[in-house]
Amino acid sequence: MCGILAIIGKGKDEQLVKALSKRMSHRGPDESDLHITENGHVLSHERLSIIDLHSGKQPIKGSKTAYMIHNGEIYNHQELREGILSHHTFRTKSDSEVIVHLYEEFGYDFLNKLDGDFAFVVIDGDDFIAGRDPMGVKPLYYGLDERGRVYFASEMKPITDQCKTFSTFPPGHYYTPKTGFVKYYKPEYEDYRKSVQDLDLSLIRETLTEATRKRLMSDVPIGVLLSGGLDSSLTSSIAARLLAEKGKKLSSFSIGLDADAPDAKAARKVAAFLGTDHHEIHFTIEQGIEVLSKLIWHLETYDVTSVRASTPMYFLSKAITDRGIKVVLSGEGADEIFGGYLYFRNAPSTEDFQKETIERVQKLFTADLLRADKSTMAHGLEARVPFLDKGFLDVAMLIKAEEKQPKTYNGIEKYILRKAFDTPETPYLPDEVLWRQKEQFSDGVGYSWIDQLIEYCSNQVTDLQMDNAKERFPYNTPTTKEAYFYRDIFHKYYPQVSAAQTVRKWIPKWQENLDPSGRANTAHVQADPEIAKSNSVV
């Protein structure tokens, strides 16, 4: 929804702060504002208008002395306004404003009352609180400069050359000068031994539907990223049904190297089945290579998987905003929750499988969520992720691990998610999509994208550079020429050690080939979905 920048401490030049904030203007192209408090602290905001288009400008002042900036969406804001905050006087109709009122009402202890995706800072005199949503859907960084001023920002860009040290703000935490970091999100599922719930397919379907419903909250048009894979197809199908109840038609968007790309063909089938207003975007490998430098500047990562997958998402996002869409639903999270990546079938034990799902969910903010946010917000587009709804996670993550393992159902990954939406009387999806094997996004746009990308990077990096890689990049040393190429670009923009330390590499487990492509797993085949379904255990 926007970009935020807060500087706690006096003496920062106002024009410099405006310039720093403008480094994130792509996140909020609609308007910007800056406020300096009586104590000299600074709050700056680059706004993408989605809720309350006319009066929702930030920073927002509370009823007393507190000011607030926020990036994200609070889906239960109306419930909060009409409930525990009903005696407060609101200045706007913005969902963001409830944050400053909750602070005024409850002090620091209010983040578990929020249902949404958020990164925020509230300043009250010399006191302040910063917080990030449970999963890290919205990015946030913090840093410290030479004079002891504390910085918070949606991206690294405004703070890298201002702070002596900086880092990623941990999801599910808040920070105050009195308490330090406090973990407020403590779900039961983080203990792998608690995953003992019996399978309830209808509950999976109901909670995902509700998670999608709340993410349709908007005062501007909404679309869906439709790759043609199971996850994005399900969110598209649910959204199409919910919008049809209001007499509205869903806009869907897919991308591929050409019309024959695996995802493009599947997305076309889904769009025709759902009756969406479908748009298919194509890009060339040459265009993808040409944009890599700019893309890595936006992404603020050198992780191979993230760069590969963000390239088509970057092109797709621009095409979507060019058509006037500001919000899209996306399918991130399902593979981590249900063990959908092909390497999960090689888990040595059920316990290992369950621990890996938990870790992957907890680390999503370093990979797929970072990609989903920054490749879309590069063009002022907000991505919402129904699978990471707290209510849905509380159901899906506590299901017995045996029910999620592919070996339980003849090798079919995410079987219980597929089965939950296998309703022949009123089908959500065509069978050939509902039972389609996992295809990672960077593969699905066309296999030659990754193949030629690897070849290109190999030609740009010499053997001598690889031999000296550890000397040049002692932290997180790249082990392939492709990884070196991305790291070299990243280092040009973000040379600080602190910047390199914010990145986590996504590497599959339990397989010999450690390339993050799904095709690196021996289980990757062009499976016949009808055969897979008929052979499954029902």
C-alpha cells in the first residue's frame, strides 16, 4: 500500500529526509507527506491509495499526541472501529487509523488485535513503537546511525547510506525503546508436536474462502495473479465466486515466454472455466536479462530463486498497473504450509517433514513474500496472500503431518488441499488443473527462461572470479556463476555487510541437485492428472 520511513532522533535535514523517502516513491505513487514532531522526530509516507482515497493521507494523528505511519491493510478495521474503539473519534475512514487509536487505548499490547498485513511506526513524544505483521507480508527494516538515531523503513534504499548498521525487522514482533524486540505472535503450530488435528476438508475450504473474502476489501479495482498452478488458480476461483455474488467480474493476469509456456496454457484453461476477464502477458529472455540490474535494485536480494521468479512477476506487475489495477491476490504460502515443493516427498521422516513446513512458513519473509511485495510494489501494485491468513494457518498448520505427506496419497503433493476443493457438483477448477503437478513459477513461465539465464550468467562470470569469490564475498559466498552474477549486481547497489546479511538463500533439502528449480528434483514429470487422481487414496 505504501512506503514508510521514520527517524527517531533530532537534527535530520527535512529536505534530505524527503529525498531519502523518495527512493521508495514507486511504492506510493499517489501522494507523499512528511511530519516532524515537536521533539524533532520524523515520519514520512509514500502513499498508494487503496482504502479511503480522499482523506486517508498519512502520517495520521491520533486523538492525543501520537502520530502514525503504516504500510499494509487492516482487514478488521471496521470491526475495531465499531467495537473496542467505538468511543474514539476518527479523523479518516482509512483502515490504518485504527493502529494509533489501539496504541492510545492499550499501550504496547495491541498487535494481536490486528487482522491484516502491516508494518507501522507510532511516535508519541519521545516514546515510539514499531511493529510488523505475523508472517512478514509487508517488509520492514531498522537501523542505527552514527549519532544514535533509529531508522525504520519499508525498504533498505533510504537507510543504507545513513546507518552504520541495519537489519530486517523480524515478523511477528514489535519494538519499543523500553522493551526492545517483543515476539507477540506465538501460534500453537510453531511446536511441531501440536500438529495432531484430524483432517476436516470442509474447514480447509471455509477458512480459505474467508481469508480470500477479507482480502477483497478495497476502494479500487482488484485482480488476481493467475499462473495456472493449483494455488493461484484456487484463489482466483474463490475470488471469482465471491465477486460474482456482488455482480462483479474478476480480472486475471498470467505471464509466460510465449503462449505455449506451461503456466500460460493452464492459466488460459482456468480463466475460460471461471469466466474471468483474462490478460496474458509475454516477455522475452532478452528483456528479462536486460532488466536484471534494475530488478535486483528493487528486490534488495541476491537469492537465486527470488531473482528468477521475480523477473516475470516484475513484467506482469507493470502490465497490470498499466490497466488501472492496484491490488492483486497471489498464491504464496501454500507450498510451505502443505509441503508442496517436490523435495518434500524425500523427507526422511514425518517429524522432519513437519519441522520443514514450519521453518519454511517462518522464513517466507526472506523469499517468496519479499519477491511478491517488491516485484509488485516496484510498479505501485499491492499483492495480498490469502494462504497466510492467521485463521487459515491455525487450521492448516495443525493438521496431522501424515495427512500432508505426498507418500500418504501415492506421491501427490498438496493432496488434501486439492481434495478440499474437489466438489464435482459445483467444481472450483478443471480436473486437469486441480490435479496438476507442482510447477514452480520461474519454471512455469517457460523452461528455457532458467536454462538460458544460467547460460548467460555463466558467460558473464569468469573462472578466476569464482576462484576468488570467497575473498570478495566472504559472507554468504556464491557457489555458482549465476549466484555470483546476482551478488555482483547487489553489491553495486548495497555494498554494506549489513545489506548482505539481510539475505537468506532458498535451497531445497533432501535431494542431490541443490538448484532451486523444481525441475532439479527427480520427481518432476509431466504427470497425467487424471491418472494421478484415479490412483490416489481417497
